[in-house]
Amino acid sequence: MKYYKSYLERQEISQETHKRLLALGENSLSTGRAAPSRTRWGHRWGALAACCALALGLGVWHLAQPAPPGGQTAADAIYPGIKDTYGPGEEPPSGFTVAEGPDGEKMMLPCIPYVNYQRVDGELAADAAPARYLIEGSFSQELTKEQIQRTFWGPEGKPEVENPKNDSGDLPWMLFWQGYTLTGSALYDRSGSLLWLNIWGENEETDSSFTLTLRPGELPLQCGLYSDVESTDVMGTPVTGWSREEGGLYTCCSEFMAGEVGVRFENSGGIFGSEYGESASLVQGGAQMFNALLVRQALSQDGGLYLDHLLKAEEVPEWRAAEFSSLEDARQEVDFVSYLPAEDLSGYDEFYSRMTYQEGSEHTLYLRWSWGYDDVTIRVELPEGDSEWGNLVDTARPETYDVRLYSIPWADSVPEEYYDAFHSPVFRAVDMSREIVEARAYTLADQGDPDGPRVSFSVLHDDGALVTYSCKGLSIDQVWALVEETLV
């Protein structure tokens, strides 16, 4: 971002603007929070950055709008809940760091469009909260650096330049993504047609991150989270903008159509990052500027977004699914027979089973027996592709899986370091015993549960197959019998 810093270093401000900046500093000091130590240059950049934002506000840019009366509570970010994409807290597999662009002495800050990033509050309405779901047969492919670049450079790719000082870097410099590490994933339906793609960016130096979702022909799913938010006209295109603050983290989002590409861009932090955390106006203004720069690039005549190179997957994995109305029919899937009960379960009046297979991704058979409020489910996952199963437990450490050691609610009694393994333990087949099953059995008698324990766990077999049991209505001996017959 050296060219942006260089630009700010060369700016001059009027006496009136200088007074406004001093007032801003006095206001931040009046909060009583001690400002972290800064280099002399850092203080000057922060002041000049605020100056830049104030000056732009006279034309096409405004600082963050004041919060609505009564304050607000922020809703959690919602991401497409589909197979093999990456949500909050998850890290995509690899990526590249965007290189610096042109010489800062030669470039000027672009004209930034005004977008009204309205503050949102309250919980999502029931009809506005989109469900997380799987799209059957869908598959994802990690994006390469070249594919991400072409999304912004178009069919010709990155333009060649003769003067290295004017080189625009890995991506258009006006995005201000220099220093961000980018990763991406494209999601396709089972025929190989693009559903949408996600590009994630993270900048550890500024403690900033973003998610860009693009969808051909219409707005990405999960858009319209706040139906009462007004749109802003930007270059003749309506752009819906909203912002929220939670736990000291300021986030803003833009949703719009860039020609035939639907766009959703959400970022936390931006131009100034967390370095100026003592000034809420700078943090919010920097995040909004960063978001609006993407809007500008997507809608400008010399910018735009391009998806033609990703509309069809080059290779489409085989996919098939089948449903079964009886255990006998399900046992016709010979690959699964050794993990299934030899005889049907008695006392249950409904049965459902479904098999799904996707080359290189999954091979799964799901079975469910039901009667009233009692259910027994068995899910068999055969190794396919790079299958890896987590939460393997050491049976010598019962504190990681034995439900008898803790009181309900478990959220209050189970140590955090055991939480994942405790709720979804995976036992090696060689370690399985009736005692393990008993250690996983519990009842909720005080909540009107019928007789019989609840039991859940997974068994990892030597050939890599994972069998997950979730039983309600069976005795401990009956559950152990289901497992024992698969251990031969």
C-alpha cells in the first residue's frame, strides 16, 4: 500500500479541516481509552487519512453515518452453507499474496463512489434468514492465481506493461488488495455449471479480511439479509449497503449486480486496519472506503468482473444417488454390507435409506429406523478421495468421551479442550467394547424422555470406513450388538 501512503503524505489541508481533525482527536481521547503507542509517521498518516476522507466527503464520499437511535446489535455473518466451501473460522487450503502495484509517486487515489452503509440492528427475521443446505451432486474446485486474476482482468488476462513502475501488480491496484493473501473456490452443480464462487482475502498486518461472492446471472444466495435496507444509485446501478459492529469489529457489505454478475462483498477492516482502533470514525471510514473501492472497480467502464472462464468445470466427477425402502434393498449396495445389520431392527415402523456417491469426494449410505420419538440412524462413509476423519479419541482418557463424568448441560461442564471430541468421538474399531458404548449412554429422564438411553459415537475401521451411530430407544446391549457384528 506504499502508493496510498505516498499519496497521503503529499496532501495539504485547510485550517477549517485541521480544526475538525483536532476535534476528532479530542473526542477519541475523551473516551478514556489509552491510545496505543505509534510511530511519529503513523500518527501523521492517520490524520492525513482522516483528512482525505473528509475532503472526499465534500464530493462523492462520506464518513460513516451515525448509528440509529438506541444503538444496535449485530447479526452474525451468514455464508453459503454448502459442501466444500469455507465459512467463518475455516481456512481455505492455499493462496497467494497480492503484490504491490505501481510506484506510489505516480498514482493518485481514485474517485470513490458514495454507498450508504446503513447500520443494521436486531436479529434476522425468520423469513429473511436463509437456510444452510447442501446442493446434491455439487462439487468445488480451488481457484488458481490465474483464475482469480482473470476474474478481474477479463479474457485477455493481466495486461503487459513496458515500465515496471507502472505495473499494476497481480490485480487492479485500485482494489487496494496489496498485501492480502487470497484464496478462492468455485462451486459447481452436478452437471459442471458454475453456481457461484468465493474469494477470501486476509491481511494479518492490518488485521483485515473480506469475502467476495460472485454468481452468474443473479445475486448470490444469502443476499437480501436485511430486506428494509435502502439501496444507493452508483453509476446507474442500485447497490445495497449495510454495516454492523460486534465485539469491536466493524463490518460492512455491498450487494449489487455488475452487469451479468451478482456480487456480494463483505469486509471487516480495510484501508486503515486496526492500527487506528482508538478512532471509531477512522476504522469505519476505512472499512467503507475499502468496500466502495470494490464497487467502483466492478461497475467502472475500465473495470468489471468476468466469469466466462469458470462457467463450466473442465472435469465433472461421477455422481449418483439412490433411495431404499427396506434394509434388504439397502444391503444390495455390496460395498456397505459388512457395516450393516444382518437383520432388520424390530419395534420400528418406518425405515428410510439413501446412498450418495461422488467420485473423489464421498461414498455414503445413510439408514434410519423411526417409531414415535425414537430413532436409530447409521451412517457409513467409505473412503473416497482424500478422506480424513478427525476427533479420534484415546480410550485411556475417558475424560474426552465418557458422558458419565459430566453433568447436563454439557456446555457448562465439559472443558473446552475436549468439546469437539466429546460431542463427536471417533473410536478405532480395535478399541471398541460394550464398556465404550456404556460410556456414551445417557438419559434425559427429567425432560420426559421415554425409557432407554441416547447413544452416539463413530467407529473407524482399518480399511478407512467410518460408521456413525446415533440411537434412541435401544438398550446398551442392543447398540453393542449393532457394532460387534461389524468388527469381524
